[in-house]
Amino acid sequence: MNSRQRRGVILLVLSVVCALGAFAGVLSVIDDVKSKVGPEVTAYRLKSNVAPYTPLNTGQFEKIRMPERWLSANAVTDLRRIRGKIAVTTLREGSLLQTDMIVDQPALQPGEQEVAIMIDAATGVAGKITPGSRVNVYATFEGRQQGDPDQSKIIVTNARVLDVGKLTSLEPDNKNQQPTDAVPITFALSTIDAQRITYAESFAQRVRLALVAPGGETTVPDKDRTYELATDK
């Protein structure tokens, strides 16, 4: 090996040593940054503005990850905490959700009363109805007299759900029926709507809940509240 080749080998070795040193330096910087930043946690950011006193739902937020040390102590890290909550003030797009931004939704408004009924688990909106949800209540009735058509009626519109109880097994009224699973659901209703829903629970063949989309709380015209198969065109 001549002198030129030896110099080449030495330069190659030095280059490798320098590269390893640089790589070790980068790893050291990364480890230092990680040690200073700390572990990351989940937080939730507003997708758009939310008006005061508006019921909250998961669709209004986006999930993000950020260093735990940068998160305030009252930041919301679990969206289950917004159940039954409303915005206490205007929530701005891009803001991180914090507990001091939300409060419990008032259970009852003036003129309302709590009414709880058992809803067949098979005909409810399984797992999607939570406190604060708005639902339309449908009931099906047999014709009053022989030859009268069966009817489906919207008994109550935009009923506000206060609470959803635990799944309960109900014993059948007679031996020919199978046991059914039902869920107690508590509503905030006006006096007339409370009468309608309790009547449906007692006398309807079936009571079904239809979940209303957030922001879609509109009334149903009287002509659309009753359905008969024979008049369906």
C-alpha cells in the first residue's frame, strides 16, 4: 500500500468516525428534546365555533396529540365528559376544550317535567342515545275497530333525553311471549307531551325512538304525523 492509498484509508476512517459522531449527536439532541417535552396525551380541539348554551356532541371536536406538560390542568382528555353538558360561553374554533368552558345541562326548563318510560332495546337507537340527545317518538297502534287500518304516529317531536338507564330484562305478559330487554329513558317534556308518551307506552303495540341530528330540531307538520299503509302513494 503506497502513501496515497494510506491517506485514502485514513480519510475514509475519519469520515466514518465523524458520521458516527454526528449520528450520536443527533440522537442525543432528540433524547434531550423528548426529556424536556415529556410524554404526549390526547386533547380535543374545536372544529368550529359553538354558541353559548348549545348542547355538546363529539362531532364538534377533533382529537389531537400534544405534550402533557403543555396541557392545562383543566383540559378535557376524555370526550365522555361532555355528555349532558352545554357550552357556558362561545367556544372558538381551534380552541382546546377545557372543563371551565362547559357546565351541566339544566335538567328541566320552566314548564317541563321528567317522565321515564321503558323502551324496547331492539327498537331504540342502540348505544347512540345519550343524555342531551333529541329524539322523535313513534308509536304504532292497531285499528280501533275491525276493518280500521293500523297506524303509525309521531307522538312527540324533539323530546330531550335527560338520562339513559341500564338494560333491564322484562318478564312477558303471558307465557307465549319471550322475555324482552328494555332501557329506561327519562325525558324532559311538557305536560301534553308527557301525556302522549305515557299513553303510547301503555297502549301502543310498539314505541320507537328516532334520533334527531344536531341542529335539526324542527317540528313535523300535522299531515306527516300519521301514517297508514293504504294511503301511501
